Amino acid sequence: MTEETYGGTPRDKIPWDPKIDYQKCTTCGKCVDFCHMKTFTIEEKNGKKITIINPNRCVVFCRGCEDICPAGAITHPSEEETEKIIEQLKKEA
């Protein structure tokens, strides 16, 4: 299951991707377990590391992984800025 569009706007045009601060990330895996869209995975290259493998699967305006992260290592773009971008994309369509 993926979110192909958001309100008629192609999802891959909307910059709503989570970012990981690797200085804070403890690789607990709570984001991996939480996200039913399979946005994250744990890689085993040179030690464990959480990786964003499907950024466009992240549901627009969902912040569940950010809320569940005990280290505060996950952030998303500004909702206000994202709304402006979506409105602009709708005007251009």
C-alpha cells in the first residue's frame, strides 16, 4: 500500500520526507516497527543504522515516527511550508 496522491497532488512531488539526525539516533528500531508504510529499515552495513528507504511512502502530515522516537532523532518539514507547496502544485496542475 502506498499513497500515490495527496488531495490529487502526486505524492512524489510533495517534500514530506522524514529526516534522521544520526547524532541522536540510537538505532532502537521503534520507527521501523511503527511505520506501517515501510518507510524505514535497519541496515547492517558498518554497524546498525536506520535508513529511509521509501521516503514517498511517508503519509503526508503523519508525524507518528517522530512522536515515537525516544531520542528525538526524526524530524519532518514544516507543515506550513508543505501546505504552501501543495497549493502551488495544485495551481500548476
